[in-house]
Amino acid sequence: MKLRKKTLRRKKPLWTTCAASTEIWKSVFHSDKAKANCKGGTVMFKKIIAVFTALAMAAMAAACGQSQPSDTLNTSSSPSSVTSTSAMFSDRDYEIGYSDAVTVTLSGDTAAADGAGVTVSGSTVTVTAAGTYVLEGTLNGQIVVDAGKDDKIHLVLNGATVTCASGAALYVKKADKVFLTTEADTQNTLVNSGEFVQSDDNNVDGAVFSKSDLTINGDGTLTVNSTAHGIVCKDDLKIMGSALNITATKKGIDANDSVRIAGGSLTVDSGTDGIHCENTDDTEKGYIYIADGTFTITSGRDAFDASGTLTVENGTFTLTTGGGSQTVTVSGGQMMPNDRKPSQDTAGDTTKDTSSDGIVWDTSGMTEPPEMPQDGQMPQDGQMPQGGQTPPDGQFGQGGSRPEKPQGGNMPTPPSGGQTPPDGNFPGGSGNSSATTESCKGLKADGTVTISGGTFVLDTADDAVHSNSDVTVTGGKFTVSTGDDGFHADGTLTVSGGTVNITRSYEGLEGTVVNISGGEVSVTASDDGINAAGGKDTSGTAGWFGSDSFRGDSQSSITISGGSITIDASGDGIDSNGSLTVTGGTVYVNGSVSDGDGALDYEGEGIITGGTVVAFGSSGMAVNFGKNSTQGSILYNLSSAQNAGTEVTLTDENGKVLASFTPTKTFRSVVISAPGVEVGSTYTLTVGSQTFSVTMDSVVYGTGSGGFGGFGKR
């Protein structure tokens, strides 16, 4: 047995692991009795401090010792019961030090060990007993761990390179848990260089393959190359440190029970998913939990994919999936140069080309929605005036009605010439629904996705952030370019903090329910900026990756109670297939230039009770908030289109500016609501060099034409 000394012993400081220690120190140094006893002099003070320090240390050991997380207790932790990072990782996971170890010297096609617990047979090195083993040198063969079911194995890579042509370079066949440490300032490599040949029934398919719990830590570098998966763990995989560079034909990391990452840097280049965790037997497992770390992932499919939940507390993420957002285009239509959806008069020629999977769906022959009058105006008695002229003051009549929807309340479905796949599902849709589906999402989970911090640069062919359940964002900084939705939740999408900048998307934010209570959100979308809908829908065209399409649903809703939101949409700016409620925050919308879409659109009721909304768009489908609002709202339709860059300001009778915004697109209608807009008062609307007087005889000025939205509605 060779003695090896280490100076580093990475553990969390004692005072950070137990709340009781904080109270003990406070009682020692801040009690009135301690202060009074110190008046006797410096010597007495020093004696008191010495006594109290000894007592405090003993008390801390007793108080904290009972609450230290053990390695075994944390193995089965699930996000549903987790309240802190300490519940996900044990002290042993952070440990990189050791006092004694067996050194295994790798040498070409063989190896030699200077202690017990290791057998060498040809080019196969097998660890058979608990202990610490330091691997050095180069081996054309395999490292196998085949120990007792209760044995903990510590492997230290100290400049080790292992290449296996027919299997895993590191194969953990049996152990309680394996800790894999990269020595500081060392380069280590584990490679599978050929086709996997099975020697047992474990279906080994990774350069690193573990049947047991695996923790990777340390301050060195580990490169993993594989013709199949990079790192495979059939239990819990924890990454605490190290610089990991993974190149894999299939998945970069594939785990069964959980993937938990507390630090380190991961660079992954994978043919399919970057980091994947899936458990089909236990819904409490199959989750990904990230406390921190740096991630650079280029994946053919999803960057992160969990069958359970996905939780991110911090970290730096640069993710590119499916070749990036630029691999997805919508061909046909006048809006093509800016990657917009086609306008109404050319929509029949639309095709959807997803170059990542080579599938093109042709929606030629799509039935058009009912035709709106040219200027979209409804006069006093609901009858169109001759020539379709706008009423003189630009105000919509109170008696106008919405155009009649097709039977059933849904957009017409495509005829056989542009046949929709079964259930309205286009390729690359939500979740893990089909083995033939190529999902190229950034952060994806079948369960909830929760993000509380981190910096994200996401360039994805499919949704950037996606959940088959709920998505909750309370913090973080996001820069998103996507070929489909920026953030998508089949259930509820909640944004209460952080900075979200979606520079390219089909739809920016989408969920059955969308709640925004804080943060800064900026969206550029070729369809709707914010969309709330429920259920699958066979109507209209789906998103660029399809099958997130929804139909109108009374349970759908958008609620904005805070935050700052700026939208540039070629479809509807804000579109709820249920209700739209604004109680706070600021919302600015650069809406569509097409009369088939509106800056605001809702199926149920639109209510504003607070906050500021300034929304610009065409006049054809312009709508205002409803009569049950408590804050005044103005919809003003202009007699002619106004150029981009024309400032619009609303002032009260005293000249106080209530709201002001300069749209970046051509517009012909404006919706303005802000605190101070009240019934019985008169306001001045200034549009460039033009001024208009608006008297609020009711809480809503101008009701608009309404409607169920333009072509391709979800």
C-alpha cells in the first residue's frame, strides 16, 4: 500500500452547513452577560472568549453533526422534497482528498498495481474492493469496477488515458457508489473507439458506463469520446467539478434516476441529446437539477431533456440545438425575408421546411378565414357605411359585432391538398410523444421546468424552453433565438423575474395559462408574441416545429400583473384563446401590419384594472379592453397608416403625459390604457404632428372589430 498525501480537502465550511451554529456564535459574542464580564479587563475578556469558543465549538459539533447529510440519505432525493442544494449533494460528493491509495500504473496493453484490491488480466484492470485508487499512464484496454454492493470506490485520474475499442473505457459493473476525481492540472481521457461488443446483459453503450451511483469531481480535465453515448449512469449521476469535454455520436450524458450538477464546466458535442435523464418506472426520478456550472452544448436534438422535472438555480448556458434557429424557415409569403409568417393574401402558398429533419409540410389550399371589410371598421348600427369609410372621429361604433366564426369556434382545417398529420401533430412536437419525433429543444422536461437564476444564450431549432407541464421563471438572463417557441408550457407559464430577450421566434411565450408578474420581457415573433391556448388543435398552421397548436379554451388566460414587456409580432401581439387581464406592469406592442391580426386579441373577456398598455397594429382586427375594466382604455383608429418612428403620446387635461411610445413598425390603430385614464375626463392623443381629443364617456373608448384572430391562429 503506497501512502499518498493530499493537501486539498474540499468540504463545505462547518458554519455554512448548520443554522444552529449561527445562533451559537451570536449568543457568545453578543450576549449582555458576555459584555458585562468583559469590563474586568483584557485578560478576563480573553479567558471568557477562550471558554466560550470551546463551548461553542462543542455545541456546534453536537448541533450540526446530527444534521449533516449522509451519502446514502441523499441518493434518493427528489425535487418534490428538495428545499436547498445541500439536500441534493452530500459532503462526500464534494470530497476530493484522500490520505492513502493504491497506485495503478497503466502501460500500453497492461497495468500494475502497488496494493491490494486490484486485479490485472491482460489489458483489463478490475477494482474489486472499497478504497482509493490512483490511475496514471496510458492503457489500451478497460477499467472495470466489480466490487461488493456496499463498497464505495474512489478513482483518481492523475494523467490517465484509457482507450477501449469494443466497450466502455470505464465500466462500473457493481459497487455502492463510485467517486471519480480528476487531479488538479491534469489531462485525462476516456475513449470508446469502435463498435460496442456486449460481454454481459447490461447493454453497455457509453465510454463511461456505470450501473451504480457515480459522482464526478475534481479540478482537472476529463475528455470523453464515444461512438455511442458519452457518460451513461443507470442510477444517480452527480457532477461537482472538473472540466468535462464530451463528444458522442448519440447522447452526451444519459442517466436513469437523476442528473445533479453543482459545478464544473461541461462542453458537449452530441449527435442526439446533450444531457438526458429518463426513468419510465418512477415519476419521482428522471430529473435534472443544476445548482451551478458552465455549459456549452451543441446537440443534434435536445440540449437538456428530463422525463421528470428540470430545475436550474444558477449557471452559464450556451446551447445550440438542431443546427440552431436559422435551420428553420417558413417559405412562401411576403414576410419571408424577415422570417415572418405569410400575409393573408399569400398564405395559401405556405410550406414549412424543417431542415433538421428534412420534412416539409405543405399547407397549400388552406381555407381562408372569413373576409373582413377592407378597413375593418364597424359603424354605429353594425352596418358597413358605403365605401367602407371610417367614422369621422376614428371611434368605433358601440353596436358593431364580431365577424361570425366558423361552426364550432375553430379555424377551418386544411383540406387533403395540405393534409395535416394525425391529431394535428407536425414533426418535432412537444415532449417525448413519439419515437419518430425529432425534438431539438434547449431546456425540456416532461415535468415542471423551474429556473431561478443563470445566464442563458439559447439558439434552438425547436422551443428554447419547454415543459409538458408548467414552466416557472423567477430569475436569470436569457438571450433566445428559436425556430419555434421561446418559452412553451403545456400547462402554466409563469414569469416573475429575470430578463428575457427573445430575438427570433415563431411565438415568444406560450402556455395554456400565461402569468407575468415581474421581470423584463422582450419578444420578436413571426406569429404571436404571447399566446395562451389549451389542448391540441387541428386548425390553422402549427408552429415551425408544430404540434404545440391549441384551440380556443375557456380555461386559457393571460394575466399581466407586473414587469416590463415589449413585443414585436407579425401575428397577434398578445393572443388569449380565453381571457386577458392586466392589473399592473408596462406593455408595449408593435403589432402586425396585416389586417388579419391584432395588437391585442382574446376569446373571452379583456379586463384592465392597472398598469400601462400601449399597443399598435393594423385596424382590421383591432380590439380594446372590455366594459368590465376599471381603468380607462382608448382604442383609436387612424384614417391612414402611420410610419414607423411616429411618436404617440397621451396627455391629460393638465398636459401631464400618461403614456408615450414610438412604434418601430407601420400602424393604423393604437390602444392606450394607463393610470389616470378615467371616465368623465378628456384627453389629448398626439400622433406625430396630429392631435385628437378623446372624451371618456365610459370606461372604454372604441370597442373595435374583434374577432378570433388571423390565419394560422392557435
